[in-house]
Amino acid sequence: MGFNVLSLVLSVVAVAASTWGVRLQISRARADSDLAMTTDLILTHVRDPQFQRDQLWVLNGLSAEHGPENGLEGLPEPANLRAWNVGIVYETVSIMLRFELTNPVILMSLAQHRIVKTWEALEPYVAVERERRGRVVFPFFEDAYVAAKAADPSLLYASLGLRKADGSPRVPDGRAGGAPWRAPGRGRGIGGRRSSPTRPTRLTRRRTPGF
């Protein structure tokens, strides 16, 4: 009887150890994948000179040159191509954020300001395009805008122990309604329940000025 109990205990321990080892390997593979996809997105797409020119034009020139009454597709060339280029890149970034195909905290830290400003520049044109098409255009980009608008980066910076130039620690600025950035579960989006700003080791798994 004692031998059978001991065998059972050893079997359970062996299964638990094997399961833990598999989960550790999956976690490491996932971290490597996150880093690779984030790096590819930044170096291959975001840092592309044409995208940078198009983005600056959307932010500073689009509304001055063309009204939103014809939507995106109705803009004359090359304005429509430039606006679509920027919108599609941000839609792709936002899909990666929503489904956690890349590290969401790093990517939101990198892109929060430009997600907000670019969506606000394109939104009147997107609204008309949606009406013309009878379907939603750039839904993931809009979702990322909501998350970026609500997020308070100072909470993240404080939780990670980032310091100012004089060596003093950064502290939350107490912006009303601000929320931390949290790594979501797949499909739950930025702000999901999986992690907490008081546990920075979860966040570190996860601003070039140009983005």
C-alpha cells in the first residue's frame, strides 16, 4: 500500500514537472516571438521613410489641403494613397495590440501619442468613408485610440522604476481618469485583467520620436 502511494505521488510530481517545463518553454518561445515581431514592425514598417512622410502630412497637411466630405477613397491622388497608407499601418498595429501578437506594453509605450493624434486627424475622413461604404472602416485603430486616450503613461513609468535625468524616480502625475497600460489576454485588448501596474515584472516582458 505504501509503495503504491509513493508511486502515485512520484507520478503526479513527474507530470507536474513536465507540465511546468512545457509551459516554461512556451513562455520563452512567446517572449522571443514578441520581440521579433515588435522589432520587425518598428524597423520594417514604422521607420520606413515614406510612412514617416505620409504620417507627418496626415498630421499637419491633410485637413489644410482637403476636406473630409469625400472620405478617404474620394481624396485625389496621391492624398488618398498617403492617407490609406497611414491608416492601414495603424490598423495593423492595432490588430497586433488587440490580439497580443506583439508586446502590447512596449508598443503602446512607443505609439500612444501618435495613435491618438493620427486617429483624431483621420477620424472625420473615416466617418464619411464608413457612411459611404455602409461598413466599419479601421475598427481596430479606433479601439486602440480609445485605449491610448485613456492610458496614463506616468503610471507605467513609475511602476517600472524609470528615473528622470537628475536621478530621481518618476512618480504618477495623478491625471484624472488615467489608467495604466496592462498586457491583455488575447482578444481583450489593452487594459485587460491579466496584469497589474504594481507588478512590473509582468510588464517588462513586454518612444521613438518618429512614431
